[in-house]
Amino acid sequence: MATINDNYLKLKAGYLFPEIARRVNSFIEANSDAKIIKLGIGDVTEPLPEACRTAMIKAVEEMGDRNTFKGYGPEQGYAWLREKIAQEDFQARGCDIDASEIFISDGSKCDTGNILDIFGKDNIIAVTDPVYPVYVDTNVMAGHTGSVNERGEFDGLVYLPITAENNFTAEIPSQKVDLIYLCFPNNPTGATATKDYLKTWVDYAKANGAIIFFDAAYEAFITDSSLPHSIYEIDGARDCAIEFRSFSKNAGFTGTRCALTVVPKTLTAKASDGSDVEIWKLWNRRQSTKFNGVSYGVQRGAEAVYSTEGKAQVRALIDFYMENATIICEQLKAAGLSVYGGVNAPYVWVKTPHGLSSWDFFDKLLQTCNVVGTPGSGFGAAGEGYFRISAFNSRENVNEAMKRITEKFKV
Amino acid sequence: MATINDNYLKLKAGYLFPEIARRVNSFIEANSDAKIIKLGIGDVTEPLPEACRTAMIKAVEEMGDRNTFKGYGPEQGYAWLREKIAQEDFQARGCDIDASEIFISDGSKCDTGNILDIFGKDNIIAVTDPVYPVYVDTNVMAGHTGSVNERGEFDGLVYLPITAENNFTAEIPSQKVDLIYLCFPNNPTGATATKDYLKTWVDYAKANGAIIFFDAAYEAFITDSSLPHSIYEIDGARDCAIEFRSFSKNAGFTGTRCALTVVPKTLTAKASDGSDVEIWKLWNRRQSTKFNGVSYGVQRGAEAVYSTEGKAQVRALIDFYMENATIICEQLKAAGLSVYGGVNAPYVWVKTPHGLSSWDFFDKLLQTCNVVGTPGSGFGAAGEGYFRISAFNSRENVNEAMKRITEKFKV
């Protein structure tokens, strides 16, 4: 008699974004003429950079000639892409990361979930609260938690609250933890981390044999030159951190799909016999067994991000979204709302007005302004009373959404 | 102290194909002028069909206009692709499969590995021997096995031998098993399954509450009209089978990456409290949490496989490779070798001559003929003494490889 993985039954009804989509679709069905503006899911809206498109079309054309046709590529990704990344994203910032330590994948969502495959069941896991829901849900699926309480917290996870009180930067936990998820610039709060702050985590991890999962999906939005883009800018991080990056938000690859994970060869963890095992070897074995690499043309598109034209086009995209973020912050502040983030990050984190719950504010915003955001409580119990607004949309839509919100919610 | 998943330490040194690559690279380094012909890994060699390329280029162009730009797609895949598949691959053959039961992914290797995420740890797993190594390795990684013996067999797995004696079709096991991997047309042996044969498995699965993982990656190579292309051609399979398919081998997508998995909504398995849980819901939850869908352009390329031009171009590709298979079979038989498969399947399964072991034959073939095949023992203990030759190459290379082999190995 085949049995299921019972841990799935512990999960809450739906992953946050499908639940939002359900409510939005249901509203649209009942209000077919409503002009919905989506500032919810962090999905980009502007065209793919021309440099990427040109490279992708050339790649498809190569597929038409048996002399340049590409079959299975290296599971880890093509060396020409990994070398560009190592050089431009890491070595240029003084990070000692080699191309062989980079694994190309089709998404950070996959990687941050799949990375758990290679770790033991007995690790104590720490997440911030609020947090990107995939970190929590994939730990639940893997059986790393107990059941969930009415606040949405799972037994067995260590939650590190991030709120206005601690400037949305988690404090080092008093208990020992083994695997720690950190995301900077932060999703959902838009908070950033200084080098000094990250150093406290690297020091903690090294002192405790812990490993940091560092999600840098939004690093391209950093404009403050004092802020680190990579955890490997911190001395010692090679021995205690895995970094996740994506082309989704910088080059607009959410529908094109390309990301990368950095696993330094110096990173180890313990086997049950007490020996040290290289994490790189395990991840390489996992990826070469369960993954077949990213589409050739997509990798060529990602490579073009590092060309002269590509860099300028990506910079223009980022600047555009960050101008949106500035408009959102200014407009909401002018309307008397408390606003966080939106600087060095494409997310604006808003305190819901009038003491509304996050989902009540979601429904109200949808119904009265036809604007979709993301309820803070969907990211964790400590996100209750907050709301995430994304800067990913056209200028026209951002202006119109702000006009509607400020009119209706003026405090 | 972070710990690893110790199950990884049970794995044999390398996944089969990386090990082959290692030996080939080492040979090339020592013999830089050798003209290697690869008939090893099942990788296609001929250009991507024009219909697919045209669709993919159009898709990239759409990405350049914000009105047609595509961000995140549905995790399950676009409905227009799933509907074509449901209609052309299933309903047209009398299979009661709906588009909502199809999940688009970037590869069958991923899906056949990841599917274990949603099943319990206590299932008894059956695999054929020889078998596609990913089935075994992913079960080892998931902790479903004990350690490995010197024949390469893992404690806790039920191995069903497939040899010339049983016509390479596994017998129904005498013990109860819960999850069964079947692959037809078979990789590596090239064997096929009749409807009557598959019906014995469906009946067994239904009687025992077992689930069949049916890998149909090579169905396009079936030319005998009496043979089933899908397990859903068998009555009752909707209640006991998941089917995996791929665009890799029919349309040459090994470097482009697109596949699909069918999970009927009527399929259930037991939770630990004895209740029946819909597998579709679990897989949908897994995919929407840990996957972000396949690249938009790649899905458009896959859709083009079902256009009039696409169908004709794919047919021509298949015919070409099958003519290769026929040449391989005829030449090796003429040289006195015992040959199986190669009809309705792109793999030829050869008994190694002179009692050579599979790896000895591999090394000999590499060194004396500069031809790369795949050692049968790499697919399992019962594959020892066999060798897989793939029909995926140019006509010129296939002819040249056969000339070299027949000259050197004439028995």
C-alpha cells in the first residue's frame, strides 16, 4: 500500500501567492470591469534586455545547425557563464569565489528548497519572521518541523522576529542553531544589511559550526556603496555560507528562468560519524543526479547580462524600478502611512492603517482601490499588521495605484 | 553543528554518465588525435526542428515588448501547452487524461527524482535490474535503502531482473511492493511492453494499492501499432500510475529542456492515519512551492511539436534515428554478436563478446575503436555482460563506428 509523505498535511492551505491569485481571480469574476493593478507578487513587468534577447535568438539559431547544435549541457552550467559570474559578481568585489563553485539553475526558489536534500534531518533551522514562505514550507515538507499553530508558526523552527523595533535585522539567537536563512536586501521588508551586521552572523556560524543560507536575489537593487552585495565580502564566509542569486529581478528573467547557487569548496558539515564532508561534493552529486542543467539559450541570455550593453540595459531596468519604489515611499508617507524599505530594495513594507489585519487590508485594497499587494502575515506571524508593496510595474500603474491608495487610506 | 544527509555517503562513486565522461576525457588527453564517436549517453545530435526554433524565436521577440512580455508563468505550465499534450498524446489514443492532470517541467530526470518528495519513507520500492540509475540513486538519497553490496545492489530495494531469459520484461514480484518503476520502451535494454503485459502490472498495482512510475520518455520511437504509448491505454491505470514524458528524445530537447508528468486526479495513497490522499494535490503543492515553471520560450517550442510542420519534422528525426538503430542491429548481428532492442526503441542492447565484463568492453571499445558506449553493469548488477549502444548520432558516425566495431570484434 503506497503511503504519502505526511509532512505535506502539516502545510497551510496554500502557498501564499496561489492564495492571492485565487482571491484576485474571484474578485475579477465578480467585477469584470475592474482595472486591477498588481503590486503583489514580485514579478517584473518591463521587457527583457535587448542584449539578452539577441543572445537568446542567436542560441536558438545555433540549434538549427548540427555543427552548433547543443544537446545535454554540463549539469552545473556552462563554464563560459560560470566564469563571467565568478569574475563580475564576486571577484570584482573582492570575493574569493571560483567558477567551479557556481552552480547554474532554473531558479532560486528551486535551489533554496532543494538545498535541504543534502542536509541532515536533525539540524536546528532558524528563519526570520516574516520570511520568504518557501524557506519554511520546504522545511515542513522535509519533515524538519512539528505541526503549525494558529499564528502560522511551526513547532521545531526557530523564528527570529524582524520588526520596526530591531530595524528589521534579526538578533543572533540565544540558542544554538545549525542552518540559518538570511535574505538581504530583504524580501519582504526591504531591509538591508551592513558588513558589520553580516559579520556577526559569520562569526556566530563559524563559532557554532552552523551554515548560513544567504539569499541575495535582490542585490542588484543596492545603490549604497557601503552595503555588501555578497556574503562572501565578509571574511570567513567561505567556510560557513551558501549564497543564492537569480537573474529574475535584475534582468527580468522571471519568465525566462535562470539563477545560481554558490557552494564554496571549503564549506563542510558533519556526517553522523563526526567526520567533515564537503558540501560542494554533495550538491554536485545532487544536481548531476536530479537536474539536467538550464536551457542552452537561457544560459546564453544570462551571459549577455555581463556584456557592456547588457550591463547598461540591466542598470536602466533597476533604476526604473527603484524610481517606482521612491514614488511609492513618498506617496504613502505623504498620506501619513508608516513605510519601511524601498531604498536599496524593490519592496516597500507598509504598516497597515487603522489597525487593520494584513489580510483585511489586502481585501480592502483589492475591493476599494483594485490594487493587489501582499499581506505581511503571509510571510509569518510577525508580519501581521504589515503589507508588502512591490515596485515592479509600469510608471503609469504605480502612479495610478498610489493615487487610488492615498485617496482611500489617507489617515 | 550542521549535519549532512548521510544517505549520500552510501552512493557509489559517481553517477554513471559523469564516470563515462571522466574515462573518455582521460583517454582524449592521452590520445589527442583520436576520432571519438559517442554512442554512449542517450544524447541527440540532430538540429532542433525548425517549427520549434521559429516558435522559440517568436517567443523571445515577445519578451521585448512590455505588452507581450511574460513574467512568472503558471508553475504547472501554460494551459495552451498542457491542452495540446492532453489532446494529442493522450486523448487521441483513448486515454482519459485532462490538461489539468499534466505538469510541465524542465526534465524527466528531475521529475522521476523529485516525485519521491511526496511519498512516505516506508514504501517498498521495486526497480528493474538493469535500470536507469536515477531511479536508484534518488531512492538512496531519500533514505529508502540500506547500504550497497559489491554487486552494486542496495539493501531494501526490490530488484526485478530483466534479461534475455525473460525477454527483458520483469515478472510480477512475489512480495508486495508499493512503488514500482517501469520504463517502456526500455532504457537501457530497448525492450517494449505489450498492452497485456502492462495490464498485469496495473492489475497488480490495483490489487495491492501500489503506484507505478511509468517512464515513457521513448514512446515516440514505437512503430508497432499494437504497442501502447502510454500506460493510460490500460484500463484502471488512472488509479495507480504516474507517467513521465519528455521532449528530449522525440524533438531533440536535451539541451533545450522540457518534459511533463501526468498525475491523474483519481490517484490516491495512504496517509499514516489510513485516509486516502490525492497525489495530484501533493504534487501540485510540491511544484508550486519548489519550482517556478519552464522558460516561456521553451514551452512555446514544445507547443510547436504539435503543429503540422512540427509533427512532420519530429517524425523525420525519429525515422532518422531508427534507421541508425536498424543499421547498428544489422551490422552487429552480421559480426556475430547477440543483439536486443533497437526496434521501437533507440537503444541497442548487446551481449559483450568473449565473456568480457561490461566495463572491460567499454575500455576496449574506447581504446581500440575510439567508440563510446555505456557499460550494462552501470545500469545494475543484472546488466553485467551487456552493453548499450545508442542510435543518436549522424549516419556517417554510425556507419564508421559499426565499421570499426565489426572489424575489431568479429567473433
